[in-house]
Amino acid sequence: MLVLVRVQSRALFFGPYFAVNNFMKLFGLILLTMGLVPIASCQSTQKNMKSESYPIVKSESEWKSELTPEQFRVLRQKGTEYPGSGAYDQHFKPGHYTCAGCGAKLFVSDRKFDAHCGWPSFDAQSTDSNVIEHVDYSHGMIRTEILCKQCGGHLGHVFNDGPTETGLRYCVNSASLNFSESQK
């Protein structure tokens, strides 16, 4: 009897059963769309630097003239290089790594390790630290972004899953680094 009534109500006036099902489908479609729009938009949107004050200040045209296009994209627009594509991922010579934008000392080679993630990884900053940390909410995640304290250049991110006693993994874009070999 109930089945007959439900079929009758659907046929006559699109009863409550039909309305609830369509509402749920529409609601699901709206949620799906809302979930996909931020993912798609964060992949294609360039993220320019915030207007914070750093000791080294240059115009966008000055940065473009001094940096390679890849360095500008990473350092000034907070880009990320493809994993395994950077010059310093599998680089283990003794020396120190500096900011490609301003030359500030960032990391030393004896704190570098192979995290098998495709980017140069360090477990600590250099003793004369020029690395600062900011909370990063991009790409639907909460991460800790690392920046050069002197010029504000985007370096990468730091994670608390490192294998050494510090428990940290500074995951750095090679494009944001220069290397100075130690003199023997």
C-alpha cells in the first residue's frame, strides 16, 4: 500500500520523496563544485609577495632583471619547482647555501640530508639564521612556509617529520638557493 501511494504521489504532484531525492542530489553537486573550485584555482593563481617590510626592498622589475624566470617565479611569486628537477636535490658538497635573491646565508651542507622527496632537505637552519617562518594556508592545507629574512623570498616549507634529532625537514626549492663551496 505504501509503495502504491508513493508512486501515486510522485506521478501526480512530484511528492516529497521525489523532492528530497532531487534536493540531496543538488546539494551534493553544490558541495562537489565548492570543493573543486578552490583546488583548481590555487593551481593556476600566482601568489604575489605580501607587502611586509624586509631590509632588502626592490621593485618587481629589478627582481626580474636580477633573477632567472624560474628564480623569480619561486622566490617572488611563491612558486614550487617540480620534484627532482632542482640542481641541489642530490648535491652534497661541503659549503653553505645562500638566498638566490640576496645572498643571505641560510643553510650549511652538514645539516643537509636526502629525504627522497625531490627537493633539497635540511634538518636545521644555519647558526646565523636568515630564515623566518609564516603560516601558509594555500592549497587547502596548513603548512609552515619558510622565507628569507633579508629579502622575503619564498624558500619552501618546513615539516616536523625529519629523521634527525631536530625532527625537522626544511624542504627548499633549489631555485631559491645558491651554493658556496667551503675552502679546504
